[in-house]
Amino acid sequence: MQIIEWSSDFALGIAEIDDQHRALVGMINALDASTHADYSAEGMRKMLDELNAYVRDHFAFEERLMAGGGCTQELVTRHTAEHAYFRSVLRDLTADFERGYAGITVTLIEYLVHWLLHHIVVVDRAMSQQLNAADPELAARVAAALATTMVDDLTDSERHLLNELRRANEQLERLVHERTKALNERNGKLEAELGEARAEVQRLRLQLAGRGVAG
């Protein structure tokens, strides 16, 4: 029995991404099956290497698509951060296995499954919806992204820089939010003062009109 069955519920409507997701599901199923069959350290090592490489290429493909425009910066930031996190987890898991610190357990595989499915149905679905809404010629962009090769395996220093960039981005978002809030409050105050001034002008006009009639 497979730990995860591919379902049309996971389909995003972008054939290339759906095919890659289906392949990832197959690789995780194969990894799970290896924990129940005759154990082979070499076989497990090979599957982990293949999974790391495929995840790297798949994430890079999605990021190239988003780099072409059509997605909000908020989604791009969250999407790339989740990619970096999952790749880091997978690399650490592989490194621990290589050093003999930990084996591949059902619990670890279930974690990979849960993360992947949540990422597909929430973040990837939001990406596909924004891309389709923004670009009717999406097929051409997909083909261009597929034709582009990108090697982006992060080193420890690059991962540190990514974390620093993420923190800086979060700080910038907070500052923008605070300034926007302050501007909205100031605009609200100005609107209130303008309303009072208009009311005063109207009151004076009515007074003048009343005096004219009286005269």
C-alpha cells in the first residue's frame, strides 16, 4: 500500500508542474516502500540523492516561472522561503543518514508527505491561480522555464544570506505597514477636519442667506 495516492485534487492545471508533483509523490512512495522491504543502505542513499536533485530542479522551475511576473511579492517571498526550508530539511536528513546518525523512518516520511501536500494545495495552487490570471500566454513561459537550466544548491553561507534577506524583508514589510497605518490615520484626521470645515462653511452660508432674506 502506498503512503500517498495521487489525486486530481492535487492537480493545478499546469501540466508540467502536475507531472513533476506526480513524480515527487512516486519518489516518496518508493522511499517509503524501501523502509518496509529488505533494507539496503546503498539503495536508500541513491533514492535520497535522486529526491534531493529532483526537489532542487522542481523548486527552481517554479521559481523561474514566478520570476517572470504575475505573482504578488508576498506569495513569491513565502513560496521561495518554503522551498528553501524544505530543501534544508531534506539535506539535513540526508546528511544525518550519511553519517549514520539517523535512519529513514515512517514518521520522517509522513512529515515529508504532509509538508508536500500542504505546499501543493495551498501555496502552489495560489501560484497557479495568479499565473493563469495574469498571463494568458502561460504555456510559452512554461516552455521557456523548462528550457532554462539553473543550479541553485544553497551553501551554508548562501542559506545564511537567505535568512538575513528574509529578516530584512520582514522588517521592511513591518515598516511599510506602520507607515501605511500612520498615513491612513493622518488622512482620516484630515478628512474629519475637512468635513468640519465644510460644515462650518455651509453654516455660514445659511446664516448669510438668512440675513439676506431678512433684509
